[in-house]
Amino acid sequence: MIKTVKISLAVVVGSSLLFAGTDMMKKYDVKSGKVEYSIKESGNIMGMVKIKGVGKKRLVFDNYGVKDLTEENKVKKETTGGQTKITKTHTIQYMNDGIMYRVDFKRKNIVRMENPAMGMNAMFGGGKNIGQTGEAMMKSMGGKKVGTDKVLGYSCEVWDIMGVKQCIYKGIPLRIESNIMGLKSLEVATKAEFNIPLSEDDFKLPEYSLVDMMGQKVDIDRSKLNKIDKAQSAKNAQEMQEGMKVMAAAMGALKESGFDMSNPNAKPTEAQEKAMQKAAMSAMGGEDAMLARAKKEILADAADLPAIKECFQNANSVEEANICEKKADSEDPEHHTKWDSTVKSNLLKEIDAFENSLPCIEKASTFAVLKQCMPQE
């Protein structure tokens, strides 16, 4: 359904916290590398299921893991009650700055998305990069460093966490072994090269179509993909930095107001909320600057309303309605499970109400007026 814009602190700050700058994306303490692994699995689960698997894996990374590609091929045999099932899997996952690609060999496409791990690290990493956050997370889950070992001549730290032992060299796991519920697994590096020159060919993906998480085709010139990823990641990083600045100002104002930050059930008063909003606005350049920015974004989105409205008017099925939703909000489209004359009529009324509010929005001189202009849900 078409979403009306809500002017609030969450809208101003929230989306900006989903991205991480390049420094936060660093996973390893080595600039570049290529690692090849062998994979072995075996087990007898509860005396009922026998499992045996083998495979290979490769890791290629550059810029300390900001560019990171992992490819894995596995064959697994499961035997249950005399019946045998063989499963073959082939996966590629590639991270380029803040953009992630997952190759689907069955559908012969590549899903392109913003890397969700970046957002989690931005929100909970405390300014640390992914590698540092990963070690902190291992400790928080009861992980302990239990010694050192060598794999292919590289000295690595051995960590034990929840029954899984990892031998980690400068952030790169060179051996992972586990024995959980009768299933043994061993992934060990068979070849490793570090601090080596790499080219774009080392990160080349299959010539499949690019799609988004909804399965819709992404129309991007593949020859310019690296440049586009860098530009998008840089923009996201800038938004994240602005968002963190605003959040820090808002939280600081809330703390100064006497709000109990240690109480997870405490709710800010109306006065405290206003103090947060005032601080956030100040951090963004003041109310006038924020108002101008909000109006610009709303009116820019409204430019597509006629085409979106026509799309919904012509939609005669759930599938067609969801295509229209994708056009209306490509980042977070809602999904219709029902589409009939009543649903269509109500949605078109919402669009009309939003269109009718545009002159008021354009003339709004304060946020209070702007909020009054918006259609009420």
C-alpha cells in the first residue's frame, strides 16, 4: 500500500543507521588473499541418519575484506532406513563495499542487495570494524581463545565457541572443526596466499541476470557495476555518519532531560520527545534545513504518483498489484495477498488524498504545518 510520509525522529535518523562506512567493513588484518579449503562431513545422527559429505571452497578478498568472494561446492549423501539421498550444492556470495551478491545457480540469476551485516555492525558495533565486532561477539557467546596452532605454516589463534573450534589467522579462519550431535565437520585450508595483487577477474560473477530480493530484474550496466557499487556504498556511508551524528545529539538531549537510560521499559515524556527532536534538528542544520529536505524528498517521490496510480487502476490481480507496489516503494514494498474492487478503491482513495495534500506540503513553513498537511491514517 502507498505509504504516507511520517515526520518523526525515527524517519529522520532510522534509515541512516542501516549502513556502515568502509572502515567498518574491514574483516581481516591482511590486505588481500586467496584461500582454498577442503570440506569433509560425516556422522550418524541418533543412529538413524548417516551423513557423508565432501566439498571444496575458495575465498578471495581485497582491501582487508571490503571486497570478499566465497564460492563453495559440496556433495552430501544422507542414508535413512536404506534410502539414500544425494544433494549437490554450489554457491557464490560476493560482497563489494556495502553491496552483496548471491548467485542462484538453479534459477540462473544473481540477487543484488544491501549487505544486512553492515547495518547490524553500524548499529551495534560501537564504531569498530566487522573483524573487531566478530571477536567481541564470540566472547559474548562464551567463546574462548584456547591456544595457538599452525595451518600451512601460518600461526593462528584457536577459538572454542559452542562446540566449534576455529583456527583464525588475522581474522581469516584456516580451520574450522566441529562435532555436534554426532555430526563431524572439518573445513581446512589447503592453499593460502596473502598480500598478493588481484584484479577484477578474481571477483568475476557468472553472466546471469541481476535481480533484487523480490526477484525483479535490476537494470544495471554490468561493465559499470563496480563503479556503481562504490558510489552507492559511499552515499550510504555518508548517510550513516549523518544519522549517527543525529542519534548522538538526540540521545544526549534525552539523557540531559533526566530520562532513565538504564530502564528498558521507560518511555520519554512529550517534553523529552520534543527535546530529542530539537537536538536532532539542530544536528541536521536546524528546522529550516530539515523542513526543506523533507519537503524535497516528499515532492520528489510524488512525481511518480500519476504513473503509480495508473498502474493500480489497471491492476487486475494480486501479482499485478504487487508489481505496482514495487514501483511505489522499491526498497520496502508491501505485499498484497488480496486484490479486489474494494481493496483497489480504498488504495486509490489514499493516493488521491496524498495528491490533494501536495499543495499544502509545498507551502508548509514549519514541521507542525507539514504534519497537518499529511493524510491521517
